[in-house]
Amino acid sequence: MKILVVGSGGREHALVWRLARDGHQVIAAPGNPGIEAIATCAPVKVLDLDGQVRLAVEHGVDLVVVGPEAPLVAGLADRLRAAGVPTFGPGEAGARLEGSKAYSKELFARHGIRTAAFRVCETVADADAAIAALAAPGVVVKADGLAAGKGVVVAADADEARAAARAMLDGRFGAAGARLVIEQTIAGREVSVIALTDGERLEVLAPAEDHKTLLDGDRGPNTGGMGTVSPAWIDDALLARIRTEILEPTVAGLRADGVDYRGVLYAGIMIDRARTPWLLEYNCRFGDPETQPVMARVQGDLGAVLRGAATGAMPVGALGWDPRAAVCVVMAAAGYPETPRAGDPITGLAEAEAGGDVIVFHAGTARAGDAVVTAGGRVLGVTALGADLAAARARAYAAVAQIRFTGAQHRTDIGARPRMP
């Protein structure tokens, strides 16, 4: 098939890499320096919706896979389908699952999907009242709209929660923070579960575990993700509960609400001390960096499954999994996450991949003459396979040691958490 992948980050590089390995002809728009080695890159910006539709139609693609959330929330999938192009990614109505945390939490409550107690707030007074009401055992403050993965504060106490609410309402995230969701903290351990759906059927991918904070030991500010491992620590019984108690009711609820959802349901799940799964939130697209180790492990024709989902006839059970573990270590730019620096030359990319079973996915890079330079907060996702988690970690960190750019940051403990609590 001829497939257009919309996006330019590490998630899109991983998708393009997998689809190209499966024999598909791939175009990426706009792509990045890592993608250009394995696919055709077209200089069309992610939010140039007219340009993306025109590119898909002119090239006669068989499928469009939309990577980032912003064009989905803006309605790109609707416009592509209106032009007759099969598209993997929800329309604007479905993308509200990620585009509005208030909408999604209200959907969970309406359809009986287990989630934390919450309140939606638009004023400081409302936020203060919600924080007081939900204070035990603690609260999480979330910007309602898209905030590049940074609009969430897990508050240590009520003072921090009030400060976070004020900062968001005062414009820290622009319009995304004009409305807040304040919810009760659920103690436990988080897991990322990515599922594909055609609006009726589900294909649940291998779970992954993200490492959100900047520093070792889960300290420091939240980021878009500093690394991931797959498979995650949960067992088959827990994954089955997540499917039947969370994912399936979500698909049924969307359908009951008249939403034709064809794309990814990427669930952030908290497992509490009683081993009960709670839905924290959904993303409406593949996760980043969760996609990198998942794509390294998936087997079978992913393109055929995505096209089936896009056309409402997804084959179920067509994908398998490499039994090995995969670890992705993110290398971030100097100053990330607040003020990432751009333009620093990157060396050692070829050397990092020379040992085999290592893929360096480009997340925030650009070309400057013959050099590859930093061009985003999270720069690279160094991903390795190994016979077990320890072997994959060792291989990934050996590759990281080969790569150099000024001010590079990375965690040294990705995958070091115990496998089963």
C-alpha cells in the first residue's frame, strides 16, 4: 500500500519504520531527518489541513495515518474522509477525548467507566472549592485542552494545587487552561495501554510503561515522557480487566453517543493497591514515546490492520509480538522541558545503531547543511531490543553513550522499576 503518515516526531518515525519494514510505500509529512532515510518526506506542515488533504489526494494514497493530536482535534480526519481517503484517526468529535479533559471525564461518568472523582472548574473560586472537597488523599490539576503533555500537576498538597490552578487559569497554557479538571489522586502504579478500534472491534497492543518526570527516581517536572519499556509490568489477568472494564465500555459508549471512532484509544491506567484498574485519561493517537518500543516488538502487517480500522472492517488477532523486551531512552535538549535549546549538532547516530537491535528514532531533529541538529525538546528515542528487560536496557544505554550533543539530558533508570509490585 501507499501510506501517508502525518507528523514529524519520534512516534511518526516509529510508525514509518514499522510500515516500511512491512513493505509499504510510505510518505511522511513533514517527516524528519531520520524518516527521510526510509521514506519520502513532503514539506507539508502538520496543521496545514488543506495541504495534507491535497497531498493525500494527489498521491492517491491508500491510507492516511495521523500521528499528532492537534490535527485530529482540528478535524483533519473528517476532511480526509470527505475527500474519499481512508484515514486512521478519529474525527473531530472523537478527538475530543483528548482535546477536552472535561468532555472525556463526563463521558466516563455517563457510561459508568471507573475513574477518579472530579470537578470541572472555570474560576479560581471554583478551583479552590474543588481542591478543598477532593483534598484527601490528594488532587491532580489538569488543563482542559491540549498542553503538549505538560498540563498536569500531581500536587503534593493543597497549596501546590491552588498555585497550579491559578497559573493555568492565568494563562500558563493559553486557552487550554481556561477550564480545569480537578480530580482526586489515585495511589498506585500507571501503565499505558494502546488499543486500535474501527468503532466496534478492538485490537489491544502490548502494554508499555512510561517514565514521565525529567529526573531519575521519578523526580522533577513532568515531561512528555523520558522513556518507555514494553512489555509493561502488568499480567494477562490485569490486561483482560482493562479491556473488559475500560476499553470495551468506552467503545460502546462512544457508539451510543453517536461518535464513529476509528483510530487509537491510548489509555492511561492507574492500578491501585487492590489491583483495580482506574482510567486516568485517553489520548486519541499513538503515544510518544510509548509507540517506539511497541513498534519495535509488533509483528504482522500493521498497515493492513490500520486500513481495516479506517474502513470499518478491522481484522482482529492479525498482530503478534516479538517475545523480547524493548526499552526506549529519550535524549532531551538542554533546557528541556521549560526552555529547550535548538541548533546543537548531533554526532554518533550511525555508531549507536551499529551493534544491531537498536533503532534511534528522531523526535526533535533538523538538518543544518550536512549536520543533524537538535530542533525540539525531546530529541531522540534510543530504542533497543533484548532477550529480557536487563539486556534491552544495557543495549539501549550503550547506544545512548555513543551519541553526543551539547547539554544532552537523559534518565539513567528507564526500565529499572520492579516488574511486579
